[in-house]
Amino acid sequence: MKNISEKIRLLLLAASILAAVFIIGGFFFSGDPLTVKDTLSHVMIRGEYRTEEGNWRPLSDLPDFYGRENLRPIYIRGHFSEEIEKNRIVMLRMLNVRLRLSVNGREIYSFGYAEKPNRYINSPGDVWHGFVSPGITPRDEVTIELRRVYAKDYDSPVKLMLENIYAGDKGELLLEVLYKRIGLLFFIGIFVPLLGLAELLASPLLFFFASKKIFLRFFYNAGFTFAAGGWIAINYDISTLLVPFPRVILAFEVICLYLASFFFTSYASTYMSGWRKRAAELCAAGGLSIFMMIAALAWGE
């Protein structure tokens, strides 16, 4: 029966690799490849910044703003590098910040203030977000108020936003990010969870044709592959361009992380016996129960 599970896994792996080759080939080596049009513009801000009670300084001197003492508001004023016509979409890369943007003293856009705060989730998101331009010229004064949520971030959220302002079509931005920043990593990232999903769908076959231990071992292995692969596949540079619901993506990432722990511990328990097996099963069940309780409190607000 063990040979059956190995054959099924090898068959699914071969089918997944073949499908991945066709998908990647279709995107990158077709006769009419997808390209980013010239209508997508990378917009820069030329101007100065200051913190509370600070003096205006050139944006070229902007620091990374790491540390708890830099959680105070940051103010930026200047001009866009080019004209953004009326009704054109402006997209900005947000990482754990709240933002207000005004043109000539009139606020036209805000981010992170509309939703009710959650006691467990402080951040408004790690997302691409944007607004419809009312018509902004390089002569108009643009002012931005930024408030960071966390003292420490993997990237500098202020510089990340200022370096990633685009005007144009959302689909073109998706291609820009996919081809120039992520490339094959995107397809590699989705390959692993798809393989795990295929194994999960195939696992009922072993329920009827193999022993309970073999079935559980295959099922837990498939679940771990799917959950760990799903967690690895999340890339916020592109995720919110595909799924415009940041809390859904955050929930999926956290769920995958905890499920990976549950499936790994459960899989390891199938190789144990006695008190070690019972302890592993208890840890897996206890960890899953605690996660479900925390998730209910966090997303039930």
C-alpha cells in the first residue's frame, strides 16, 4: 500500500510540473508575449519633508524612519514629476501606514482611517491602493501626511510609498510588477500549494485502497505541502493587485502558517508510538484550537 501512495505522489508531481511548464511557457515564450504599455507612468515627488516640530528638509535626505521614536507624523510637500490627467488612476504602495493626500490644500485621498480599528490588527494593510485623479499638474502643490503603525518594518514604509507611485491602468501595473520584479518566482510560488491541493484532492483514493496509517500520512503530507506553499506564495507586491481584499490575504497567510504547523506535527505523529504519539497529537489539536479561538476573536470584531 505504501507503493500506491508513492506512485500517486509521483504522478501528481509529474502532472504539476508539466502544467507549470505549459503555464510558464505560455506567459514568457509565446509568439505574442504580454507587454506593459507605455501608458503606465512612474510618478515621482520632488520637494521636502519634515516631522512634528521639525524643519523642512530636502526629500533626498529622507531617512528610513526606523525606531519607535519615529512613529510621529511625517509631512511631505512638493510637486509630481508629471501631469496626471483627470480620471486617471493613481496607485500607491502602502506598508502599515495611514495617509492623507491633499492638492493645493484640498484633501482628495486618505488611506487607513475609514475602517474601525481592530484591537488585534493595527495595520490598515500591506497593499497597493489608489484614487482617481481630479487632474493634477506639476505646478500643483501636493502635501502628504504619513503615520506609521509599527516601529519596525521589514522595509522603510515611507520610502516604499514615495518610490512606488504609478499612474495608469491597474492591469498594466500588475504586468510591470510581475515581469520586472517577480518573474518566475511567482510561478514557482504558486506551484507548491497547487501540488499540495492536488494531493489533498487525491487523498480520498487512499482512504479506500490503503491502510488508515498510510492514508493519514499522505493526507497530512498533502496538507502541509498546501499550507506551507500557500504561506510562501503570498507576495504583497502582487497579491493585492490580484485580490483587492487585504484582510482576506492576511487571513489566508496566517491560516496557512498555523495549518502548516498542525499538519507537520500530525504527520510526524504517524511515525511515533506510545506517549510520544499522544503528546504530538495533543500539541497539534491544542495549537489548532488556540488558533481558531484567536481567529474568532480577531476577525469577529
